[in-house]
Amino acid sequence: MAASRRPTLADVAREVGVSAKTVSRVLNADGPSSPETRARVLSAVARLGFQPNPMARSVRVGGPDTTVGLVVPDPGNPFFGTVAGAVEEAVRGRGLTLLMGSSADDPERERALVGTFLARRVSVLLVVPSPGADHAYLARHRAGGLPVVFLDRPGSGLAADAVAGTHRAGAHEGVAHLLAHGHRRIGFLGDLPVRLHTRRERLAGYRAALTEAGLPYDRALVANAHTAADAAGAARALLALPDPPTALFAGNNVAATGAVTELARSGRRRDVALVAFDDLPLAEALDPPLTAVAQDPAAIGRAAAETALARLDGDRSRARSVPVSTRLVPRGSGELRGPG
Amino acid sequence: MAASRRPTLADVAREVGVSAKTVSRVLNADGPSSPETRARVLSAVARLGFQPNPMARSVRVGGPDTTVGLVVPDPGNPFFGTVAGAVEEAVRGRGLTLLMGSSADDPERERALVGTFLARRVSVLLVVPSPGADHAYLARHRAGGLPVVFLDRPGSGLAADAVAGTHRAGAHEGVAHLLAHGHRRIGFLGDLPVRLHTRRERLAGYRAALTEAGLPYDRALVANAHTAADAAGAARALLALPDPPTALFAGNNVAATGAVTELARSGRRRDVALVAFDDLPLAEALDPPLTAVAQDPAAIGRAAAETALARLDGDRSRARSVPVSTRLVPRGSGELRGPG
DNA sequence: CTGAAAGCGCTAACAT
DNA sequence: ATGTTAGCGCTTTCAG
């Protein structure tokens, strides 16, 4: 049985005995059509199982395709996976399909993905910018009407909308929580590479909190890692310092996982306080329960999609930055005090 | 500044002073071309930043587009997020772009997404089947050469490739672990809806292990939930039974999160053993460390992509089922014994 | 080795 | 209210 060709507009037209254009008109509610032809067309469409080919349409119209391009560093990270899910959820109602690529935080991979998305004439482009990536090349596309929204981090070299968590304020609040509980030496466990925007901002929040408390910034208390295993090692190194920190601030969910694991491994020590940026599903179940500065990745994805769709609908206002608040969730791990 | 139109084949041709077809030939290594024209074309392509429009190509060729359709229940679940990342990683080398949609385990949403993907003429279709979905309608597409691969669960009504973890064997091994440590009343915490294939298979593994140990199957020991919060409640209910279980088997990462949370809440009781299907990043950091039947979502995504690509390359062998082994990771929580 | 013409499925522009 | 023609960007087909 040869697989019969997918029906086309012409097939439907032939079936009904009208022109292709008439079918097109009915399907796109473009121009008038008599109720009767309308009904016959729709019935034929249903009968044949006709589905318009969106790519042929896109080629002809010249306008954007019904797709949304999204670049994230790693879909396996629940933060970005949730962002992606929320974006898809938010655009599906508009009949848009999600194109997703992962950059692994590599600017060249990001660039290649964006290039692919542009070639595909995506309706909107959502990008979690890789460290070091320059986005000036997107200016013409943006000027040409392509909504570009940066997620989680601002883009570089391009005035475009950006939706991101309040990294600095959140870190500040988390570290202030530790300070309020008497800690004076607080380690910072950041992501890598060090120039990663989220790391820098969260580190800045950390430093600001220290400064406000009249404490010096000690570089020795800052360590970085990109995997949970490495973060555990980094936490271990910090705690092995001659004058070790009495508390740790983990700069993201991966660092938090590493830190929690390291503390658990070292005899489940409870003499080191911990606050994490990003909440973890098991935060409450940990011992001690993990205090976290929770982001809202679904809200970030939604806001980014909505911002982009508003642009698509003609919003020509200035590029804006949409902050998505964090929320400190005190559970105990931030209130520990060592014997010091 | 009006955004200049994206260059087309014709633009490149004009620039070089050859025909569009010649440019096409060079770019697709189709037919011969003199080294000289070749060089001039490539230089013009680079100069103009020409990128072929894959949709125009797809329309003309009639064949599949350079996209891969993937339907998952929830990209925010790290299991599926990791699967998606691995799929994208595996197909990017072939110049394929990932289209991803989330079904929320709703067969109608799944169907709509697949319909969209088919209309877009994806090169391959990867689907995590929703409970209750029927896939017979895909037969013609598969017969027409579209590789269809089911992920995590088998499809229904269609003989297609399937790549999935060894749910039954894994659950069997996990429950056997509990039995080996003397447990005779083991609760099962499953996903919802109850007809969910993964739940059924894992429950079957649980039952088989009980049977082998000469133990009866007690329905009262089975509870189900689809969110961590509900799973915590379900665990609570099981442990509140008149003759409560001394151990729990959590049927997936969400149930595991709920179970762990509930045990932590109940005074961090250590008298209930726990084994989880699916590993958790914090498993080692929990107290007690969580024993898990680890799946390998990245391997599942890779294998699915590779199977599909092999089909695309002409593999016409029978539909096969590719099992991806689980691995029991004993960490302690499965070896606990209560006072009983 | 290269080009001209036709056509993929669809719709804009102009008929009627 | 409907049909015709032309053409989107690309590739197939057939000539050179």
C-alpha cells in the first residue's frame, strides 16, 4: 500500500468543485464566502483530513513562520526545562510551535542555533544568552520586526526586552538572612565560567550585603563550579580553609546540590549554615531543611512569551526589562550557628 | 533604516553572475561545478550572509523538513527535560532542529501536537505516548517513510520502534532489595492516572517481586499521586494504616520526592525503608541516603534519536523495542528496619 | 559544466 | 462571492 500523498488545497478544491483560492479564503477567514460553500469546503477538509502546509504559506506570505525559537543552556536543568515548558504553554494558544535548542552556554552554539531559527523565520526569538555572546547581529532582525527577548540574563550589544529573576536582590536577601543570624564569614559558591552574568549579579548581591554589614569581601571565600560534583569539591575546599566560612551561599540549584551533598558527606555537619539561590524540590526534606531564594522559572517563561507576543501584536514601546521576583523561603538551614 | 530583505538564492546568483541553479548546485553538492564558480559562489554566500530557506526547500522537494518532532508530558520534569536535551544533542549533528511540545499526558493535546508536527513534515517523530492515546492514525505516515519512535512507553495501535527504561525489571529489583532486607509489607506509591503504562509496569514488577517472595498483594498498600504534594499525602495515608507498611517503593521521581518529604515531616522517621524508581540529584545528601533504581534519561533520548535516524537512513528492519537498563544504586534508605 | 523553464503548496493582487 | 494569474524561494527537469 503506497502511502497516499498528503492532501493539498488543490485536492480539497477539486473535491468541492471550487478554486483553491476559495478554499484558502474559507480556511483563513480571508474575504467573504457563502455559508454554503463554506460548509462544503469545511466538510471536504474534514473528510480528506486536509491540513494546510504552514511552510508553503510561510514561503508565499514572506512573513514569519508559526514557530517560536528558544535557546537554553541545558533543557535537563529543571530551571530551564520549566522555562521551556512555560514558553510552550504560553504560545500554543496562538498556534505557535516551539523550536528548542541547547547552547551549553557556548556562544558559538548559541549563534548557530539562532542562525537556524532565523533561517526558519521564527515569529519570535527567545534566548538565554551565553556568556561572551554578542547579539549586535540581531539588530537588523529586530528592526525588521522580529521580537527578541532575552531570558534569565540580559543580551549583549542589543537593546531588546529581557525577562529575568532578580539575581542581585535575591542574593542580597539570601546573604542578609545569613548575616542576620550572626554569620561573619560566608562562602560563595558560584557557577562557571566566572563571567556568567547570573554568577556576577548574585556575587554582587552577596558583596553588597557584606558591605552593608560592614564586612570585608574576602576572595578566598569565593569558589566556583559548574557541576554538582565540582560544587561539592569547591564547598569542601572552602570549609577546609584555615579560617573557614561558617555559612555558605550557593549561587544556583547545581551549586546548592553540591553544597548540600558535601555537608551531608562530612558527617552531616550542622555547624555550617546554607542558603541556596534557586529552590529544590527536596528542600523541605533535607536535614536541616534548606533555606532558599526561590526563583519562579514558569513565571519567567510565561512573561518572556507574553512580552514577545505583545511585540508581535505591534507593541512598539521601548525595550523593557521585566524583573521576576525571587522569594526567600526560610526553612532552617540559614539559621544554623556553629560553635564559634 | 528599513530592514533589508534576507538574501535569497537569486541574490547570490546575481552577485556572482550565474544562475540560481548553479548556486543551488554548489550549496547542495548536487551535480558538478567548476572549482572557480564554486569559490566565487561560496564567497558571495559568505559576503551576503545567505542562508537557504529550509521551508522553501521543503515545499519544493516535497520531502520531510529538517525538523524532529518531540512530544513529552512535561519538559519541567528533569527526566523529560534531559530526554529532550539528549534528543536535541543527537540530531543537531545532522542539521535537524527540535520541535518540542508538551502533552501534559493528555491524549488530545498529544494528538494535536503530532498533527502540527505532521503538517510541518517533520523528518522523524518521537512521542512519549499519553495514557489512552491511540496511534493507529500514524500507520500511513509510518508506511510513507516517517520514522516514529515511542519513548518511555510503548505506543498503542501501531507497530513502531520504542525506547524505554526497563520499568518492570527495575521495579522488581528495587522491591527485591527491600524484601532482601526483611520487609514484608511494602507500600507502592504510583503515578496517576492509574492506567499510565509506566505505573502499571512498575506495579507489575512490584507484584512479581512480592509473589516470588511468597507474599500476597495487598491493594491497601498501593496509593497514587501525580504531584509531590499529593504523593506526600498518599505516603502519609499508607503509613497511617492500621497495619502500615514498613517500607515504601516510590514509582517515579515525583513520588519519591513526596515520600521523602513525608518521612522528613514525620519527625524524620528512620523506621520506614524507601526505594525510589528514578534517581534524584540529592539522593546521596538525604538522611538516610536514598536508594534508587536509576534510569538513564540521556541514554533513552540518544537511543531514540539514533533509532529514528537509522530509519531515516533506510533501515527497514522490523520495529524493535530498545530497552534501556536501570541500575540499582543502594545508598541506605532501602536497608532500614523498623522496630517490628 | 551551466542555464531556462516549470512547479512544490500556498496566497496577494487583480479580475469578474 | 468566486476565479485567475502570478509569484514566494527553492529544486527538478530538461536543454544546451
